[in-house]
Amino acid sequence: MAAPALSNAHSIKFAERFRGFLPVAVDVETGGFDNERDALLEIAAVIVRMDEAGLVHPDPVVSTHVVPFPGANIDPRSLEITGIDPTHPFRGAVEEREALELIFKPIRKALRDAECQRAVLVGHNASFDLGFLNAAIRRTGYKRSPFHLFSCFDTATLGGLAYGQTVLSRAVQAAGFDWNESEAHSAVYDAERTALLFCDIVNRWKTMSDAWQAQTGAAA
């Protein structure tokens, strides 16, 4: 009797797995902690996909450097951490609205492909990233954001539950992945590591859930 339980678990549609949400790992690098006053300098996003076995995997990262909005504050202490030089001539930064469109376009396509209603931000201390994302959306008057306004998945919380670690580097290593400190605090690297961490936690839960269903089904 175990086989039917496992088959049902594996055949679930992505749109049903997270109540119509498409998880997208996002990391931003900024000029400070105030999302209304401080500059958004980098943004990266990793779309999460589901395979036929019901396991989730990260897509390649989409990212861009961002031109500080007019009048934006940039705290030098933040730049010391991130290593970003907003004035570098080869930085290739784009204005906030163009940056949002670049990030959102593949997410909207992924929503259609997965038959999901909304993207939900996956972040490490996710309220920080979501706050800066929403502030940029408000400043630019962007009308077609694919993201839910306030719902999110926080890998700091999930990492604490799954591994007893709330710091990103420690949670990533506890999950069995490499951590390169010299690459940390870039939006690309942190978004990729956050996506790996999220997928590992979700897949571990699914594996345990499938095993429990198989065991209880066999017992019945």
C-alpha cells in the first residue's frame, strides 16, 4: 500500500505545492538599512522549479547592478561590507525601473509555466529584501510586480528549524554546501546560496514526508 501514497505525493503540481505561490530567492545589496532613504545597489533573483518527482531546484541567477535613485543615501560602512563602488565606470548599472523589469520578466514567464498566481520572495531575513523591493516598486510606480506584497519565506527561520543555524553562512554549510566568504555580500552569490538552502530544506521535508506516508500506508 506504500506505492499509491508515494505516487500521489510525487504527482502534485507546483501550483498546489505552495498554495499557488512560486518561490523566488532574492537578495539585494544596498546603501544602508532604510529602504525609503538608502540606495538599492544590486538585486539578484533565482527562480525555484519543481521536477516530476516533486523535488525543487534553483534556476540560474538573474541579476543587475542598480543606479542609486536621485537623492539616495549611501552609508560608507555599507560599501565597506559589500565592496561595491557605485561610481565605477564599468559597473553596468541600470535605473531602478529597468532593473525591476529585467528581474521581473523571467519571473512572470515562470509563473505562467508553473500555473502559479504569484511569486513569493525567499530571502535570508526576507523582510529586509522585500522592503527594499517594495520601496523600489513604489518609487518607480511599477504596476506589474509578480511578487506578493507581504508574504515571504525566510531562510533564517527555516535554517534555524532545520539545522539550528540562523546565519546564512552557517546554515548553508550545515546543509552540506560550500561557503566562500570572499564572494559573500554580493547579491548574486547570496541569492544563489539562499536558493540552495531553501531547496534543500523543502526537499528534505518532502523526503521525510514521503517516507512517513509509505510507512503509515504499509502499516494500514
